Amino acid sequence: MLIANRAAPAPAWTPVMGAEVLFAPITRTMLIRARRAARAASQAELAEMVDGAEPMSAIDMIEEMGDAMTRALILEGAKDWRDVFVTATGEDGAPLLVAGEPVFDLLPFSAENLALVLSDPLAVDAFEEAYVTPFVMRERQRAEPGNGSAASPSGIGEAATRGSAFAISPAKPARAGGARRAPTSSRSRRAKPKRTSGAS
């Protein structure tokens, strides 16, 4: 059946950990590129095993591919943000403290800064919950019998959406000039055990 694609919705501002991120809608083209990233991640793991690293279980491999797919979607889908902060530092490079509390400066949006934010597993969970998980839930609902609409051939699955739960405490200003205390989270993604190499 030939289905004509309607015009894609405009990017939308979405709350993430007390900030707002401008996300572009997930498209079939984005999913294709994300699947390629997942395959590349699996090939990298296989190459490590060939080099003598401890074999990864099938479950861990699926999770690794899901992480790569989610990260690829976020990196491509995030277009801008508001109220994202970075640790403020003094002239000596040490974290700046006010009354014993760290302070934070506004972090402008860029590809490099987005990658920096996503180096924190808590941030990855929050971005995933706000952006990827709702898309997957909509696709599942469309695929249910009786909904009168076939699911899009996205190929995205459970591995790419662990649906992690988190609770964020509201950030409070720590000083004037665009800095504030750090947002905190009550839960974090389960840490994966490091695999050891068989080489001595």
C-alpha cells in the first residue's frame, strides 16, 4: 500500500530535568540512521571480543544497541535548549562555591555541549523519557488492533526505551548573573560492570 507522508510537525519545546529542550519530531530517516548507529555499536563490541575482551551477554548486547540508538536519536533530534547549566569555575579552574554550595552558569546549546550533557547517565535517562519513550508508546498504540492505523515501520523496540523513571528537584538560584544550584535526581541508571580483557 502506498502511503503519502504528511508534512512533519514543527519542533516542540519539551521539559527535561527542569530545563526545556527543542526536539524535532522523530522521522523514518532518523530511525534509519539510529539503527545504523546501533549496528555500529554491536560491531564494535564484537571487535573487542575478537581482540580478547570478555564476551558480552546477549541481553547486554541488546541494551548496548538500544543505548546507541537512543543516543543517536537524541543527538539528531535536539535542536536547542533553555535553562541548561554547567559548573561555574574560578580563575584556578576549581569549582566556584557560594556559601559552600556549587554554582552553575548557563550553557549555550551546541553539538559539543549536547554531547557533554549526555555524558551523564541521568541526563540520558531524562532525554529518553521525554523524547524517545513517548514516540515508542504512540507507535505501539497505533499498532494495536482496532486502532485503524498501521504502525510506522520504525523498527524501534523495547531495547531502545527502557522507560526509566526519575524525579527531579526544582533548581534554585545560587547567585545572580545566570548561575544556579545544581538540579538533583533521586534515581540513576544501573551501572554496567566493566568487562575485563583476556589479554595480559
